[in-house]
Amino acid sequence: MDQLTIRGRKINLPLFPEEATLEMVKSLNLASGLASRFDFSSATVRALDIKDARLTEGKISSVRTESTSIAAADVRCVEFSNCELGHLRWAGGRISQTRFNGCKLLGAKFENVFMEHVVFTDCKIDYAALNQMRTSGPVMFIRCSLREAEFTGCDMTRSLMDECDLALVNFESGKYSSAAGSLCLIAAQVWPGLDRRWAKTSRNMTIATTTENR
């Protein structure tokens, strides 16, 4: 297990040493199944459909899909890297101790997903819709593009966004700050004087105004 620390927050992530033995698989289309210690790489598929399944200790890399549907899945200790998941629809289930590196998730929709110890790094998540997302452990967005993304009714009090493009992002009713006062939206450090031209906010939104020094 690898541990990443950003702005004093520690997050536990999967670590796959070169000598790790993972089973190469040609497909991950699962219905109430289990995939463990797997490697799904360098594939272009029309549709990826995962429902009521469990994915654990695996790597998904350089996978391109036209349509991606994930429902009520338990995803734990999985590494997504350089994937382009077209029309991603992720409903319900849990994502834990998982990393997304350099992935394209344009227009993705996450709804009622429970996340803990998840990091998105150098990902394009523009025009995404995140509805009723819950976190019990840290969730980090590092150097991601979230242009015109919409967060609605989310509890992201344990989340952090750092060096992200948040142009015209919309935070609707929900919780987006922590008791420690660290920002989910680090406005002053990304764009000093950030205002509504950059980020639209709801009256029902809870957000901190204290920033930390780098």
C-alpha cells in the first residue's frame, strides 16, 4: 500500500510493484461477479458494463470505451491510468483506495457513489455531474480539469482540490468544507480574486474561506 500526503492529508492508495503477479484479462464486463488481482490493459471496447460486481487489487490502463456503465460496484485498490471512459455513468456502490491517473472522464456522471481514499491526478473531468456523492475518507483532485462540472448535494468535507481548473464549476447544495477550514475549492491559490465569473455558487452551499500556504 502506498501513502500520499497533500497539504497534511494522508491518503492510502494501491501500490503494484513490478514483480506483482496480476492476471491479464480481455474483458471486465461483469454482472454480480468478482475480479481480483487482474490487469486489463491496452483495449478499445464499444461498451464496458459492470453491475453488482467487486473489483479488487487490479490495474486498468490505456482502455478506451465508447460507453461505460458501472452500477452498485465495490471497487477497491484499483488503479485506472490513461483511460478514456466515454459516456461514463457510475451509480451507487463504493470506490476506495483507488487512483485515477491521466484519465479522460468528459461528461461523466457519478450518482450516489461512496468514496474514501480516492485520488484523481491529471484527469479531464470537464462537464461532469456529481450528485449525492459521499466521502468518509479523503478524496483528492490534483491538477485536474473540472471546467463546467456540477456538484449537487454532495458531502465532500474530507476532500481537497489542488491546482485544478475550476472555470465555471457549479457547487449546489451540499457540504464542501472541513472543520479544519481547508478548501475543497482552493480559490485564492489557483486564481487570486476568484469570483462568480469563474465559479457559480449556491446559497445553500457550505464552503470554507481559509486557505493554507503552500
